[in-house]
Amino acid sequence: MYRYDDFDRAFLAERNAQFRAQVARRLDGSLTEDEFKPLRLMNGVYLQLHAYMLRVAIPYGTLSSDQMRVLADLAQRWDKGYGHFTTRQNIQYNWPKLVDIPDMLDRLSDVGLHAIQTSGNTIRNVTADHFAGAAADEVADPRPYAELLRQWSTDHPEFQFLPRKFKIAVTGAPNDRAVTRAHDIGLVLKERDGQLGFEVLVGGGLGRTPMIGKTVRDFLPEADLLPYCEAIVSVYNRLGRRDNKFKARIKITVHETGLDEIRRQVEERFAELRPLFDGTALQVLDDLKAQFAPPAFADSTDAPVVDPLLRSWVDTNTAGHKRADHAIVTVSLKAHGATPGDATAEQMRLMADLAEAHAYGELRISHEQNVILPHVPRAALPALHARLREAGLGTANVGLASDIIACPGMDYCALATARSIPVAQQIAERIDALKIEHEVGHLKIKISGCINACGHHHVGHIGILGLDRAGVENYQITLGGDGSERAAIGERAGPGFAYDAIVPAIERLILAYLDLREGPDDTFLDAYRRLGPAPFKAALYPEEAQDAA
């Protein structure tokens, strides 16, 4: 795990002191809100519907127990006792007072955390596979590369005022758990002839115009990672549109310019930049790889699983580890009826304690708004599950229908046009009441409260987009989306549904799938791809199906 050095600490201290002075000037009226806006955005501070919001970066989703405890302290001392984990592996505090935010940033810096570049038209928090360093299918741990990219991009003088925000994701496994194909740059670690390198994808993204990223380099040696990424961002900075923010993302630049021309310009710029990188980055990368070495694993044995609740949780919430005597545990923040991604200060402290006791002090935040304990000896699973259940964190639903991704929606966000959280809560409660969740199996439902798609609805097996129709909430459904290595954008099913009709529509859809599938191994996505949209649309719009008959 990366730990800040003297340079990092001095840099943060200077940035925080600078922002403290800016906040003081805003509070005494020396700065108007318009003048203050670009300054606060550089430090992750938004002005939402009801209050300021602080977004804290959790680079590539990795936390220590001490860092998680500080996140809990912030929630308890300066917020309303909870934080919200996001789809970019960050945490948001929705109720801080502006006067307190400098103190919050100073407390974060004590444990090597910050809020820099969690907003604005710059390179945002670099995300990674939440199973990094633990997954059995991993080619290599992607986090050293993500940290290298973080250091390179932080306060990069050329890339602080890009045409639009810019997002990078990196995965070290062929099974894509980082949604790399929906990012401005997606990096997939590969090994070729004994050499590590990357498939480089560009031009992915969701939002108003969803697109799947395209391969600009099939194999880039790891030594060329920084100059090649700099070449991509440099070309985008030059070509990206600044006349229309809805067409300013690199996905539009790639679409309008053409992949071949983008590739030509990137390779040309790369040839100019490559000689300027003198090998220092490779030395830094070697040091980072050492810092991300796996913990000193203790030998473990399987504990007998006789409790059916424990068996259900182990089957659903654990994944294969590189070591057969360990497991990767996902702690669900999606108890039925809970707000997806929210954790109380008490829950955060418990997870920190459990990580320290049973998981070598490491935690991860997933883009699916859950918390991961990446290295758990299998003998510790019963004790771990018992403690989680006591705290309301033992729900056995990871990857199932109630493990819903949802943005904050109109409950918090100034951009939202509809509510997301209540819809997610009601769907989860209905699924639980029907007692069909485990029968349905693998199903990803994702909800966004506006066209910006922070809930990733475009890549949900079932996607829900909340919109405003003449002052009334209206929810569109998309089907067949996929955020994995087989990435696909969901297809709109038809007319939207009113707020009080969306949950019954989802229920009809799921029950129809159970009738249509060819067995328990035939997932919702597999069935949709095999059968096409017609039978699912018939379930969503039964009156239209009857008229057609």
C-alpha cells in the first residue's frame, strides 16, 4: 500500500493552507460564490441542493484501517454521521459546513488522503479493479500503475483546464471489474512474450452520449505508460471541443475525428514525448511495486460451514483469492431498503477493526458502492460474518438484484432530475418480499437520477434513468447493458414509467425472466442476448402486447 513521503506531505500542507485562506475570504465576503467556485472545485467541494458537499479521493479504491477510521471521524464530527461511497471509488460528505472543510482536509492529510482533482475539468481519481492484488485471475496488480498515473496527473500543468473532466481506469485481469471500456482511457494489463503491457482503450464514457471505448493500442509496454497517456490527453486537449460542454468529452472527439486519425496523432505526439521521459518513472514504478507487495499471509484452513445464513453469505459475498486458503470478501452496503453506498461512522469503524483483525489491515472501495476485504483467511469467515451481521452489514446479496448501484439523485444532487435512492430502496424491498433474489441470481440493476449517468445505468443489465417530464418524474428502462469485458450499452425498452409505476415494471420484468430462462445458469443478460428484447418488452408493456395480439 502506498504511503506518502515528505514531498507528498509538504504538498498537501501547502494546498490545504492555500484553500483555508480562500475559504476565509469567501466567509468574510471578499470572494463572491462565483469567484470562489473554481477554487473550491479544485479541492473537491461542490455546492449541492442543500449544502456544500466534500468529495474525498480514495485512489484506486485502496484504504488502510487507519484511513477508514479517519473517514468515520469526519462523518461523525463534521457531517451527519455517515458518508456515501461512489462509483468512482470516492467518498462524499453531503452536509459539511464550509468553515469546517479546511479542518477536514487537514485531518485527511494526516493519513495520506485528500480531495484534489475530485472535481473540475481535469484528470479525476484513477480507478482500478477492486480485487486488485488478490484476484485469482489477475495478470498483475494494477495499483502501482494507478498510483504512478495519480502522481503524474496531480497538478499536471498542461491538464488542469481540459475541455471536460477526464477519467482513467486500469484493470490487471481479463475479467474486467473496473468498467475500463466506459472510461476516457481504459488500461487492461496483459502479458506478451514474458513482458507486461497494456491494451489501451480511448473514447469510452456514459452520460448524454454513451459510447464503448475503442482500442488505440493493442499492446503498450509498461515502460511507455506515462508518455503514451500524456500523448492521448495532449491530443484531446488540443482537439476537444470547448464550444459545447455536451460534446466536449474525448468520446465525441474520437467519434468526430475518427479512431485512425486519433491514433495517428497520438502516435506522433508519443514519438515527441517519449524521449523526454528519462527513466525516472520506471524507477518510481519499481518502488511502487515494492510498496504494493502482498502481505505476509498466514496459513489458514477452512472452517466448517453449518449455519445456512453463513453458507449463503459465503456463496454470494466471497470470491476466489490467489491463495486457496484465503477469500476475497465483499461487504454489502445494500441491506434491503438501505441507501446504496451509505455507511455510518460506526459501520466504517467496525470495517476498519475487522480489516485489522482478519484482513491484514486492507480495505477496498468498489465502483459498485460496496467495501472489499481483499485478503481474508478462510478460517476467519465465520467470526467475520457474525460481526458484520450484528452491524447490519451481513446481507448476502452481492451481484444479485438488490445490490443496486444508485447515484444520490434529487435527494442531494443539484443536477438531478429525478429521485434515485427511493427507487433503489423500493426495488430492493420488493425483491426481498418476493423471496426470489437467490433464484434470480446474477443481475445488475443500475439507477441514475439524470442524463449524466453517475449510476452507470447504461451498462446495467437493467438500467433505470430518471428524467423530468413537464415537472413529473419519469423513468426510462434500458436492457442488455454490460460493464464487463463484453461491454455493451443497454437498449431503451420503450416509454418511461411514472414514479409509482417503476417498481411494478421491474417486478414484471424479473418474473418474466424467470419464466423465459432455460435454467438457473441462464442469467438475465444471457437470456436477453439469446431472446432479444421482444419478450421483455411484452412484460414491461402488457397492454401493448395484448393490443398487438
